[in-house]
Amino acid sequence: MWRKGFLEHEVAPLMDKKTIILLVVAFAAGAAAGYVASIPTVSALQSKVNDLQSKLNPNYVQKIKEKGVLVMGTSADWPPFEYVDSKGNIVGIDVEIAKKIAQELGVKLEIKDMKFAALIEALKNGQVDIVLADMTPTAERGKVVDFSIPYYFSKGNAIVTLKEKADQIKSVDDLVGKKIGVQLGTIQEEWAKNALGGKAQIISYDRVYPEMVMALKRGDIDVMVLGDTIASALTKKMPELVIVFYAGGSRIGAAVALPQGAWDLKYVVNKVIEQLLESGEMSKIFENETLKWLESGG
């Protein structure tokens, strides 16, 4: 009797039909609200997953093949690596390497010429697929772009001046108080600022040839700090110029700059560079393109 009385007189009033209906409705509403609230979270998570998948499984090569064009960024003022010939075409060592990469991909090559200092940003923004501009891979550049294996090694930074001034400049100490020409955004500019900042006047130019070369000939600057290959080509073409010494030590000369995470494209580029190096064709490209520029009227 006690149990019956408790159920009839205590539980029943607390759990009448209205109360049960309200509880069911509230539960359903809460569940629906929780589901709706979770949608943005799930969507954001899916977006992150898709982004990660694209990085782990890049399709740069597929996209390049679909558009049928490999876009190369360069700064055509650095002979014999890249320069404009008498017909208005951009030619040189880096262009020949890029042609080989495009050939491996089965697409055409398109070249975009710009200031050297703008190349990294153009690569990051997708304006170009690769950069070939005698660009040295550095830790700083490696923070924002990737690099292929190197395709040549450098003796160091070439210090170039007029022959008539050669006896006055034999070492880095002789550069103190001088006017030094460098190209904007290059490792030569970085070296000059680190080694001679506050001790010499460092003047940065957008283009080496003919802008900086003419500045040296006019006497606006005392020396130019250049990569060893372009310095060698310039001094052969212009007997009034001379390399007085190399500074900064030997290092990797250049590599192809690529978008970060473009592993599939990097594989193709590395494959082409390895084939060119192992077959001896890379040496022939350097020799032939240097000779072409020396024999040109540029």
C-alpha cells in the first residue's frame, strides 16, 4: 500500500502529460540547436583537412599540364644567365634549363621578366610557376619558397672594377670608403651590407646590365659586386673591366626556386637537373650561352 500510495500521490503529479511533452520538446530543441551549432565547426575542420591533403598530395604538375604552359619568372639583366638579345627575345643559361624542364613536362615555356627583388613574391602569389634567375638558395629565402638541387657552384662574390683602378683594390679592406654597386635583392647586396655597412657607400641597382655597368664606367661607383659567372662574362666582353678578387667564399651558385610544398614539380625539376649534370649537357649550356653573349652586340 505504501508503494501504491507513493506512485499515485507523489510521482503522478510530477510527471503528468504536459510535463513529459515539455521535456521531450526541450530535448529535441536542444539536440537540434547543438547540431546546427556544430556545423560551422565541422565545416572549418573539413577546410583544414582539405588544405592539409593538398599540401601532402600536391597537383602542381597536373595544373601546369592542364594549362599547357610552364611560366618562368626571371630578371633579364644578368648575362649570360638571362638577358634580352638583339631580336628582343629573353635568352641565356637559365632559359635553356627552363626549356628542358618544360620539355619534360610536355608543355610550352612562357617567360615573365621583372625586377629581381620581385621574383620571390611573384612565385608566392602564383604569378609564376618557377624562378630561374641565377638565384642562390639561402635560409632566408627558404622560409617562403622551396629550391631544387643546385645546378652549379660559385667561387664567391666577384669584385669588379675598371682596369685603371685595379692596383688600388686588392682586398676587402681596400673597399672601405668606396662607392660599391650591387643589385637589389641579391646575395651580393647582402654580403656588401654585412661586410661593409657603415664603412662604404653601398648603392643598389635594379639591373646590372647595362645600368650598373654604365655607372661604373662613368665613375659613379668604384666597384661592382657580382656573381662569378656574370663577372667572368662581362670582363671577357669588356676588356676595360677586371675581376680584382673574390669575397665571401665558395658556395652553391644557383638553384630553381619553387612554391613551397610543390613536391611533384620539384621531383621533375631535380630529375632534369640531374640528367643535365650527369650527361655533361649542363656544362655545354654554360659554355654555349656564355659564348653567344660574348659574340653578341649586347
